[in-house]
Amino acid sequence: MVNCTLVDKDFKSIRKPEDVERSRPVCWNAMFVENYFNDWRKARINKLVKILGKEWFEGKTILELGCGFGHVGKELKKLGCQVVFAEAREEYVDEIRKGNEDSDIYLLDNDKEWKMDREFDLIIHWGLLYHLENWRQDLQCCANHSELISLETEISSAPGEEMVKEKHYDAAVNGIGIRTDSQTVEGWITSIGCGFIRYDDVDLNNGVMNYTWGEGTGNANGRRRFWMIWRKD
């Protein structure tokens, strides 16, 4: 199970974040300019803080999976917690490290079984699950490393699972994602010995990102779900 490498402090990526910036479609660039993702990120962070309480974060250790440039973790650190960053794209490391020189950064492919020699008070698993082919295995790995998981993902409103080939910016690192429904995700959470609460709340909604939609049929971009998951043992 060698799929989790702690990045050395002297690591320098050959491919730079600006190369990724240039690969973004025009529509994605516009959304970033308009602070679209900033507002959405704030809505999810505010929800997490509302659920746990601001005082909960003081002194805690949090793992942010699929962290991108680490924007979520950087905000959470302001609440007094220690954040460990994990990302599959090594070209993001230099950007993650900015302002986080004291934080551990791991290169981690969540489509493969992973293990760290440490546990966490909370794992942030946002916007990652639907970019994974082996999402069940990944949630099991999360439960092995923390008693508490915050899970957020795009969800299919149609029953069952659909494999999707992804090649666009911010897509699956290995090119394959899975779209599945809420009941399938919740069934798996229960099967690995965890409990959960799902929050279909309006304060999570932002732009096209919708958490209050009703269960039905068909797929649509922006249909999301947000869970807090806890290990029962």
C-alpha cells in the first residue's frame, strides 16, 4: 500500500501551477475571476463551522484530501487547527506550500488504496468522490484514518452508477469518474460501520451548486450533497 508520499521541503515541481491555469477553459477562468469558487468555498466552510462550532477546531488535526491549491485548509488553519494537505497533482505542491511552510503535504492518488501512519480529528473530502473510480475503497481508507469525515460531492439523481471519462480541467486524475446516487453512497457509508447526517440546506447553495434539489431522475451538473460522517467504533 505505497500510495502516500510525504513531500520533502525541498521538493520543486517541474510543471508549474501557471501551466494548469493556461489549460483552463475560458468559462472556468471567468468563474474564478468572478469569485464564484471563493463564494462556494466560503459557504461550505461556514456550514462546517456551524455544524461543529468554531471552538471545536482549536488544536485539532485535519486532513484535506484532493486539496487542489489548499484553499480550504488555509482558511481552516485560521481557526487554530493543524492542516495536512494531500493532492495527486505534484504541480500543485509549490502553490500549496505558500503560507504553509509548517504543514505536511502528501502526494496521494485517492483511486488507489492508501495508508498514513497517523490519524486525524477530521478529514475534508470535498469535490473529490465523483472524480474517483474506486470511491468505495477511498471512503474506507478515510474511515481507517479518522472518526469524523466531511463529505461533499456531485451526485446523480438517477439510481445506479455511471462511469464517466473525464479529460477536462479539474477532472479525474486517472481519467475516470463515477456518478452515483445518494442512496448508494449512504448504503456504503453504513456498510463500513459509519453513521451520517446529510445536510440538504439552502445555506450551502451557491450559483449553480445546489444542495436542496429533490430526488428524481436524470443527471444535471451542480446537484450536490453534503454529509457529516462518523465512525461508530
